[in-house]
Amino acid sequence: MRKPAAFRLQKAPEGATVVLLGDWTAEALADAGRGIGETVDGLRNITFDLRKIQRMDTAGAHAVIRAAGEGFDLSRVQARPETLRLLELVNDATRVQPVRRTEPKGFYELTIRIGKGVVNLGKDGFDTMAFVGHLLVVLGRSISDPKRIRWAAVVSQMERAGLDALPIVATTSFFIGAVVGLLGANMLRQFGAEVFAVELIGIAVLREFNIIITAVLLAGRSASSFAAEIGSMKMNQEIDAMQVLGVDPYEALVFPRFFALLFTIPLLTFVATLAGLIGGLVVIWSVLDLGPAFFLQRLIDNVGVHQFWIGLSKAPVMAAVIAGIGCRQGLEVGGDVESLGRRVTAAVVHAIFAIIMIDAAFALIYMELDL
């Protein structure tokens, strides 16, 4: 049965003795810790008798040491050996001074941040190569044995990343084509060459804007979704449970999303192409009074379908990058919500950055090939 902490003061000519009674624990301490401090305040040659204490924890020991003040001496304590040992440990812990670390400043701080950035970059590169290698192994197994492909998950991801994204892709591409047409018509009108706005729209939409708009929208829409879904499963230890059951997370989670985007991005690119051309056609028809037949004929004669195939050739690479970055960031999520938010943000930022860099690389390659 728990007894509340108590004490009594015994005064003698040679000094005062404080006798502690009951349980000196965090639960039973109550106001006894403050009361003993007020009682012995100003007294000298104090002896503490702890032999009648039944139980004591670190809270009770700290109350006794604090009441004794800076002159606490174990030689003036009468107690059982285990109680003396507890008082010694708590007394040593209270006397430890916190170490104050001076934060680096100026050039030293800059070098530390650069060094950490280089180390993190190398670690991210190694993790990325490991991710790509594991994904290639799963891809090879799926090609050799198509029965391993989870078609239900693939079709579900195709619907979410493809069909559900059609309205936003088509609407955005329509207005992009309209803006390109309006700017081209206004600028070329100064030179009396506004009819060439048709070629400007055709090349811009067929070669660049169709795949760029589609990839950027899917980077913000699908990459973040992949990272959030897989990251939530990682936080809830569902991926660990899958591994215990012998299920490869790359085969069950990463590959269906990767495979779904490989199918959907070319289709969305085609829809974006049609929407962008329609937006440009509407502007040319309303501003320059050039009909649809004239618009389409100039596209066929001066632009050609090969511009569309050049833009479409970027789609598989964009799909692989978006799916890979989203899934990899999801697998890197830790056990807290902050890590999830940080990884979802990183998935979107890295995917958009990679899209711009890949498009620039394709532009340089096709320029060297004279395409």
C-alpha cells in the first residue's frame, strides 16, 4: 500500500536531523519536497535519516538533494546502500553542466553546408541507382513471366493517372495553344506575316507543349500521389508486412504505377495535341479570319506529322522519370508526418526539374540530328 511522503525535524545541540518517512516517489511526493526545503532553510549541520523510507525513486532523491542545497554531502546521510547509491547517481546528474556548442558562422558554415550537400547528393545518387536496378530486375521478371503482372492494379492506376487527368490536360493545352496563337498573330502582324502563326502553333504544340504540359501536370498530380500513397504505407509498416509475407513491394506497388504511366502519357499527349491545336485554331479563326480548312492545310504542308512523332518520342522517358521519382520518394518516407510532407514535395519538385532537363537534352539531340 502506498504511503505519502512525510518527514519530521529533530533538533539537537550538535545539529538537526531530518527523518524521512513513507514513500518518496513521484506519485507519493506531493508537497513534501517543497516542505522539506522550507523546513531546513537556514539550518546548518543537517543530517538526513532515510532508513525509515520504504521506497524512493529519482524524484524523491532529487527533492532531498535540492532541500540540502549546494552543501549536500553523502557522509551526512543515513540510509540503506541502495538508497545511497541512488542519491549519488542523482547528485552527479544534477552537477553535470550542459555543453554549449558554438554554431559555426561565416565561411566555415558555408563549407559545412556544401560538404553535407555533396554527401547527400552522392547518397541520393547511390539510392537512385539501387532503385533503378531493383526496378529493372522486376521488369525483367515481368517480361519473362507476364502472369506476375498485377493487371488489376495497372488498370486502376491507368484510370486514375489517365482518364481522371483528361479534363485538366485538355483544358490546359487548349489555353496554351490559344495563347501561343494570340501572341504569334500579334507579333507577326507587325511584319505582315501573321499567316505564319499557323506554323508557330503547329511546331510549338506538336513538338514541345503537348508533352511538356502533360508531363508537368502528371508530375504535380501523379508523382505526388505515388509518393503519398507509398509513403503512407511505409509509415503504417504495411510495406514491412508485405516483405514479411514474401511480397516484393517493387513488384506490387512500383511496377504497376510505372507500367500505367507508360500507357497513359502517350494517350494524354495525343489529347493535349488535339486540344492545343483546337485552341490555336479558334484564335486564328477569330483574330485573323482564317478558316479551319486553311489552318489544317498549312499544318499538313509546312509542319508535317513528323513534328508530332518527335514530341511523342519523349513520352516514355517522361513516364519513367515521373513514376520512378514519385515511387522512390514514397519508399524513402520515414515514420513521421513531416517526412511524408517533405518527400511528397521533393517528388513534385524533382519530377518537374527532371522534365525540364530531359526536354532540353532532347532538344539538343534533335538539333544535332537536324530533326
